[in-house]
Amino acid sequence: MKYAYKTEIKPTNEQARKIRRSIGICRWLYNEYLEVNKRLYQMYRRGLLDSNQPYFMTANDFDKYVNNKLKTKPKYAWINKCASKARKKILMNAESAFRSFFAGNTAFPSFKKKMDEDIKLYFPKNNPTDWLIERHRIKIPTLKYVRLKEYGYLPTGAKIINGTVSQTAGRFYVSVTVEETISNYKSSYGGIGIAVKINSLDKLDEEKFPRLAVWQKRLQRARQKLSRKYSADNISGYCNKEKQRLKVKKLQQKIEWIKKDYLDKCVAEIMKQQPQYITIENLDIKSMALDKDMKKITAKQKYYDFKNRLLLKCAKYDIELKQADKLDEEKIIFVELI
């Protein structure tokens, strides 16, 4: 089976500069591809294109245009400083976004912004020496060996198919797809039921979640400082605003880590029971979101995240996961979401 691992890396100054530069190039290519297809789509809707003229450029055609025409110009020579597979992958993602829009599944694709930090560098395993995992470092194509922030988290000697490198709130992360074989799972209990409780955002139990309450207060104060207006002519004021925005991102990321760690611990406690099957209480989140008072509460809950994590664990150990409006099992575990 295939599994994904994500951990933080500690690149050198030169490696960090290469990652930022490659992410910037991929973002620019993504936006250029969107701009070209947006212009063609508008011309097609206005009837300015003939039947022989295409109204959509594929990722392969745009990649050929970049390699054969755009990169040959001296002012665009910096495109070569990014790996070709990473450039091709970001264009394929942009094409999938357009095709999803044409199918009516999503809205019109939007441009990538620098502050969103949602660009990931894709690196496949082309050579046997690529993506070698050791205890304290990992070998990434074009970046060579990069130190890991957490030792022993990635499985050493595992077969990696591909991986991505990303940046969030000033930190760098690596995500790898690994093929693993799972040992046989032996269940020693019948079935258990899981009752899910959605916690109110206004009435967070600070005694039960002390860390989360502290970081939420810090985030609230940081957002208040960020909302203050800075003079556009004052350079120091602009720099302070960028520093404060980075601080808000770090606090948001810290809160997400606390919530995900809590969900992982809840799933681990459930799997310690070694059940034959699991029945989870079915919550109608969509109906809850229709209520104005519950919409804000359900928007930030991790119900679907918890459900997906439990589903992956059940698929890993071949455990049946069922949903029911009412739990009839003898043993019921209560899970409080935050």
C-alpha cells in the first residue's frame, strides 16, 4: 500500500534560496498559463475566435512554448533555474483546474498569490540514488542531502515513489509517497461505537485544552495588531506589517498542529482497542451549517479530518468502518472535537 509522510526539513541557506527561487518560478508559470487560457476563454465567449482556432491551451503545448520560445529570450533565462519536472507538474495542476471548471465541478481557477504559500515543488524518483532516507537527512533531487528537523520519523530504507517540497510560515517541509507492507492485524474485541461531540468555539474548556486556549488568545492579539493601518510611505511600518503577518501565520500553524496532534491521539486510542469493526455516529454537518449560530462553530471543526484519519487507519488494518444515526454497540468511545 502507499502512504504519505510529511515532516519538517532544515535546509542550508543555499538550499533555502533554491527552494524559494523555484517556488517563485513555478508560481509565475502557473499564473502565466492561467492568463493565457483566461484570455482565450474570453475571446471564445465573445465569438472572436474561428472554428479552427483553439480556445484552450494544454499544459504540454504551453510547456513546449516555454522551452522553445520563452526560455530562448535573455530576459527569461532564469526559468532554467527551476527543475523541469517541477515546472511541468505545476502546469499539469493548472490544466486539471481548468478541466474541472469546464466540467462544472469548481469555480474559475484563481491566480496564485505569494502570501498564500500554496505552491509545492514536485520531484519524481528518476535515479536509484534519488530520495534516499537516512536517520537525520534525506536526498532530494537537485537539492542533494537535506537535514531533517525530526530524526527517525521517515521510514529508513523505504521505497519512495515521489515527493514534494513546500514552504509555510517561514518553515520548509517535505512530503513523500512511500510503498509499505503492513503486518497482519489481529482483533481481540468485537465492535465499538464512536460518539462525536462538536465543541463550541465560545465555550472552550481551558482546563481540558490549556495549550489550545493559550495559543488562540495569542493569535487573537496578533490579529488585532495586524489589523492596524500602517502608512504606505513609511518603509519601517511596511516591514513591521510583514513581520506581524508572518507571526500570525506561525500561530495559525501552531494551532493546526495542536488540533491534528489531538486527532491523531484520539485515533490511536481507538485503534488500541483492536476492534473487528467500528461504527461512527453520523453527524449532519451540512444541516448544522445552515444555522447562523452553528455555521461558525462547524466551519472550524475537524469532523471530516477526524473521519478521514480514522478511515485511513481502518483501510490500513482492514477494519470495517460503518456509519449510523444511533449507536447500539456495547462499548462506546466519546470523542470531543475542537
